[in-house]
Amino acid sequence: MAEELAIDEAKQLLGLCAAGRLYAIEEWVQAGRSLQVPRGLKKTPLDVAIALGFHSLIELLLRHAPDQHAKNDALHQAVQRRRPELIELAFAHGAEITAVRFVDVLMTGDRPIAALFLEKGADPITDYPFAHAFHELRAKTTLGTYLDLKRQHPELAGKLQEQADMALRQFCQDGNLKWVSLLMWAGADPRSRGPRLEYADDPEMDTTAFHEACTWGHTEILKRLKPDQARDDLGKLLEEAAFFARQETMAYLLSLGANPNDNPCGGSKALEACIRHLSWEDSDRVLHRYGSNYQTPSYKVSRTRDAIRLLVERGAVWKPDPSGLNDVRRVLYKIEPQVTVELVGLLASHNACDNAFLHDFLRKPRMQEHLASCERMMARLGLTLDGRRKSEVKETRPPKPSPYVLASYDREKLYKEVWAEPTQKVAARYGISDVALAKACRQLQIPKPPRGYWAKKAVGQPVPRRPKLLPLELTHCLTSDNGQA
């Protein structure tokens, strides 16, 4: 390595270069003086000469470059400035082809420069240079270089094809219809499975262009890719779109003939995926991790609700396995109960699951508690809280209030008391047992708090709302002596 110049000498040399003093610099070299400036200086003689564009001076400095790094740096600068004559000069004086990444060459957008590097032996495969250039530069000249190389070197066609397919997947995620169309024109395959740019070295993240278009809901791009019922698994694509509640994409796939009930059991994987998405649509809950008492408002999952409605209306059938059923319950407990009622109503009205299955889904005590405030909404759907149809449930009437009970209790007052404090305390004031008080409430048709109500209230957990006190039904149990009500 050449000896480093003193600061004053280095500044003198740089001044000669800036002034274009070719002969003075030749004399400097002939005198055996070093061209190596201190590292503390921001520029080198070659930097100044290349910025000046003085071809003869650049050649002189390259011929007498103090080390390989100076030659390689000169090549790098020539590429950045898109100066093919300087690139040739750097190569002629020993600059290494590996000094500049081929992707940086492609990023110049200069087709002749890319061709020059390829002639010198640049590597167009390692680290996916074409895929990165397609995505980052988005210049049609890169497509020209790609097609030229593919024609000239058929032995590289397979590896080059992988890069085009990779870029296509990335553009499908980005939603860039123009470049999806250009890459399809250049021969990119939307059915090939492989990585996207950001997961180039992770096989577990391999995907297809179809998958990305469905996952991100880019319907126009999916149409450009042209999925085919004979060649593609439309049911799987429907499931992928449903997992993120991409309603427009789902509708398009259904119009192509996608089967919503592609599960071997006859159920819909897409419907199961869409219901699971209810837990993800509320991004605030996911990001901020609200406490267990927080219930997502129904409006924050409106997109998923609409997607579920679409599937059910198109004939999707809900048949999850027992573990899947528990997962759905856990999802719905975190959302306002009206959403559960809406889902149940959809399933029941479109016969999307059998009655026994719906009853099994709703019969759990925690689900009963979750829906306690929505009994009237369920009744309007013709259902009981446990999912049975009202027409199938034998009507039961409360026992006839005895004259003693009617005379001993003020119904309105007792209703307020049993919702104000535990039954044992209320019973003690009346001088009776809590069992006797419960019987009186039943005869008087007074709703009581469910089991565990007071324990939960004591620790601040959510409890069901107090139901309204409905008028006492007496027509079936109180009759006069002549048999008339």
C-alpha cells in the first residue's frame, strides 16, 4: 500500500486535480510521490477527477491507483453516474466486477450498462437482483434486460423465472395492477409457489400470487391473474379471502364457482375462517390489549359480519369440530352479545347448521350468561337462549300464585329488593328461608339474578343487566267462582 501523504501535500494534489492539471499530476507521479491521501479527507484524487469528467486524468489516476479499493470505488462511482465509458476504463485498469452489486447496476435503469456488466460476468442470480429491481425501480428497461438475458442464456431461464414470479407475488401484495400486468406479459407465473421479497430465505412463508391477491383483497388484480375452476383450488382461495373478510374478493370467487362447503364433513372452511376473523378486525383491541372485561362494539366488526352474511346467503354450512366450536365461543365472548345473536339468526334462518348443533353451541352456562341481556332479540328470531326454536319448546307456565303470596308481598317492591342484595338477606327480613322466597318470586313471575351474580359484582366483573318486570300473567291461573277470568 502506498505511503499516505501529509495533509498539506494531499490538499495540494487535490487542488491540481480540481484544476485539471494533467501534466502537473504526471510530473507528481514521475517524481515518485504518493497518490494516497489521508483517510480524514472526504475526497480522493479519483473522486475529484470523476466528478470533473476528465477522461485522461481518470485514466492516469487509475493506472497509478494506490490500491484495489481505489479502482473498485471508481467503478462504483462510474455506475452511479451512468458513465459507460468510465465503467470500461475502470474495468480496463483492474476494477473487480464484484465491487458493484448487480442489483445496483439494474437500479440505474440503463440497459446498455446492465448489458456491459453481464458481458463482464456479473451474477444475475444471487440475491435475486431482478426481483428487487422490478419492485424498487419499476422501470420497463429492467424488463428489457431480463428478457434479453433469458433469450441469450436459456440455461439461466429457470432461475430468472423464479425472480419474476417473486416480484409478481410482491406486486400482488402491494396492489400494483400495472406491474402485475407487465410481469404477466413477461411470462411470470401466478401459480408458482415461492417466497416474496421480504421473506426470500424463509420457506415457511412461501406463497403464490393468487394467495397474495386474495389475502390482501385486491380483486382487480385477482381478475388479471385469471383463476380457473379447472386448474385452481377456488375453495382454498375463498378460505384465504374469508380469513381476512375480503368480501368483494369472496363474491368474485363465488361467482367463478368456488364451493363454500369444501370441508370433507360438508361444512365451510371459509365460514369458519371468517368467524375467526371477528377477533382480529378490532385493531385497537389487538394493539392496546384491552382488559378481559372489554367487549368489542359490534360496529368495529362490521366488515366481518357482512362477509359472514355473504357466505351464509350463498349456502355456506357451519360444521366446526368440538375444538373449533370452543374457539368460536371464546371469540364471541369478547364481542358485544348482539353479534352472537346476529350470527345465530343468520345460521338459523338459512338452515346453515342443524338445530341440535345450534343448541349444543349455545347451551354452555357462560354462553347463556353472555346472551342474558338479549333474550328478547332471540325471541324475535323465534329462538330460546339455548338455541332451540320456540315452536319446538313445550310452553311452560309459572305456577299459580296462591292468595297468601299475592296478599303477603308487594310485587314491585320485592322485584327491586332481590336485585338490590342477595336473596338470603331479603329472605331474612321477611322471616322466611331463601328457598321459600325463591318460590314466591317464581309464583309472582319476578326474575332473579343468575347464579354467581353477586360474587362477580363484588369483584367488579361484568354482570347481566336487570331484566324488566313484565306484567303478571293471571288469565290462566286466577278464575272467579263462575269460571270467568
